[in-house]
Amino acid sequence: MLYVVTDPRSPETIKRTIVHLNVGGEWAPFPNHNIYSGTAWHYTDASATLGIVHCGEIWASSSLMMNDAGELDYAIGQIRASYADWHGQGHQGAHVAVEAGLGSLEEDLYANPPFIVSASKSDRLLNQWASYGAVSGYAIGFDAKTLLMPKHLVAPLVEAGSANGRLSNHGWREVIYEPIRQAEHIRATLDAMVSSSGVIARALDAENGQTSLITSTNLALLATTLKDSAFAAEQEVRYTLQLTDDMTTEYRATQRGIVPFIRLVGTELNDGEVRLSSSMPVQSITVGPPTGSEKRRISSLISLRDAENHSFSVGSAGIPYLP
């Protein structure tokens, strides 16, 4: 059985979510897929900012429809290249499962692509303001330690550590751009995937029928952390999750085509139970260029914040850029 639990090192808050396999009362965690726990700055326009603040939700879009059309293909190539030179030791059955997962990696990723919310580690990136500042842009700073969950779930969330859970791989992760670092991360992840004490080995030993799903999920998470170095200036961090039967997918039309997306909302920990929250974990919002209108746009955003009973701070990017 798979469970969603809070990080045992900090049970008072949701620091991150980790997928565990519970066998005989012991936990086997997923590999660390480059978890990010700082502030995630989501660059967007006025319409989306209003929706996030007023409606308390953000949209995660299919990774097949990102601005880098070849992103998944690039990641697949990097994973397979590193695997060819990798000689990891571990559970023999886990090795077989990983090899099978790599054989169907492209098919699996296109059939069930990860869903992503893109953000950056900084709110002072001119390349991002240039993309979102045609009239005026905003950088919304999310607390990356707080879990986001699909708004429309068939089943309720589970109590932390309870005996009824679901496969969940949600979380903010930092993108890796440098090929050398990518190869190191891929090898470390593969080592963790075939470890005799790891989640795949435990699933095989338990004969619970989840091995293929666990393997493909780990490979998908690995793929979402890899991007071509040409995009390094974005300093991207991303919230990633994969579609499961209890999630509701919606669709919107864009210039790129029809984009599948999932509405995400915030969560809170109350008496040991993870619950959906009506507000997003917004820490701060930065108002972007042009500087000539920043003062009035800051004032109107503060008015919205107070009207909606939020407490996030509001600041100015202060970048002398004219869109």
C-alpha cells in the first residue's frame, strides 16, 4: 500500500511530500528528485494574478505543451545516455524494472505526461519580465514547503501516516541545466531506484503489483528536472505531478494548441490531517515593469490583498525596462 506522509523530521508543518511504500510497518521513500524548498516565483499577467489571489487556485499544465517543444525528448535522451554508462549495484529485480521502464519511457511520458507549474528562483529576471510585461506583469512568490493538491479530488485527502493513502509525487523541484550535473543526478537517481532498500525493491518483494507504476513515476519525475542549457537563464523551479484516476483534467485553447490542465489549491495541516485550503501559499507578490506605473499597480494590488484578507507582502521589481 502506498501512503502520503509529511516529512518525519518536521511533523509540525508540511515541509514536503514523500511517497513511501509501507511493508511490514517500515517505510521505503522515493529518491530525492531535486526537491526545492525556497520561494518559487511564478511570473504571470494581471488576469492570472487576480485568479490566484481571488479564486485561490493555480493551473498545472501538461508538460507536452511547455514553451520548449522538445523538452521531454531532450530529457529522454539524457537519461538513456547516462544509463548506457551506468553500472549501478543493487536489487536485481529493480534493475530489470528500470530497464523495462527505460524501454517504454517515451511512450509512457507521452501517454501520461507530468503536469507542471513553472516558476523561478528569483523575482528579478529580466528575461521573465520581458515575457510577461507586455502591459504589466507580476511575480508571485509561493512558499515551496507547502503542498498543492488538485482542487477536484474524487477521494478526500488522508490523515498523515494513516493506513489509507494514494500514490502522490507532488512537489517543487529545481531544474538542472548543466549536462555534467544532469548526468550526476541521473546516476544518483538510478542508484536510489535499484537500491535493495528502495521503493522499487520493496514493491517487488511485497508483490503488490505497483512496480511498473512506481518505476515509470520515478522516471517521469527524473525527466522533469532536466532541460537544455539554453534555458538556464530562467532559473526554473517547477511544481510537478502526474495524472491519477481521482484528478479532474480540464482543457483550454492557446496558440500552441489545446492544453490539458489541472486546478491546484493550497493545503494546510490541521490536527495531523492534511486538508485543502481556500488560499494559496503566497508569501509575496512583485510588481514588474514598466516603472512608470508601478506605484499605482502596487496600490491596487494592496487593495485587492486587503479586500481578500490575505497577508502577503507587495513589492516592486524596480527594473528600468520598458516593454
